[in-house]
Amino acid sequence: MADKKILLAIDETLESILDQIEENEDLDIEFSDGKLVIEFEDGIKYIINRQSAADQIWFAEPNGGWHFDYKDSEWICTKTNREIKAFLSELMSIKMGEKVEIK
């Protein structure tokens, strides 16, 4: 059974990311039922979603997939040890050719 505190932290993180990118006219964004889909003008998609059974956030994009665990009030990648918002900021900045900062 998923931890309610973790589920709340997942939803707060996804909503925070959404709030910071939703005004960008170069992105098509869908958010529903714990799944955030960010589509770029070229059709490439980033998918960030809640994995309740694992108490994780999963992030998928064409070059790979990552799982994030909740540690010390941050979502940390199990592969890279990077925090999700910093990781997403870097990938989006590279993809869009301009600085994207998600805090």
C-alpha cells in the first residue's frame, strides 16, 4: 500500500513542475491522474508519472527512463543521484536551446 505522505509529495511535485512550465507556448502539456506529459514542437514527449505501488516518480523520454525516490524531502534519481527538478531543467534546456529553470 502506498504511503499517503509519499503520494502527496508526488502530486505536489508534479503540480509544481506543471505550474512552472504551463505558460510556455512552445509546449503542449497534459496533466491528469498523476501523469504529466510534456510534448515539444517536434513531437518528442517527456512523461513524468506517479508510480504509487513503488512510492516513486518515473520519468521517460526518448533517451531513457529514470526512477526517483523520495529522500530528505527531494525526489532523487536512483541512477544518477540527481534531483528531479534540476534534472528536468537540464534536459529541457538542452532540448529547447534556452535556459529552463524549474525550482
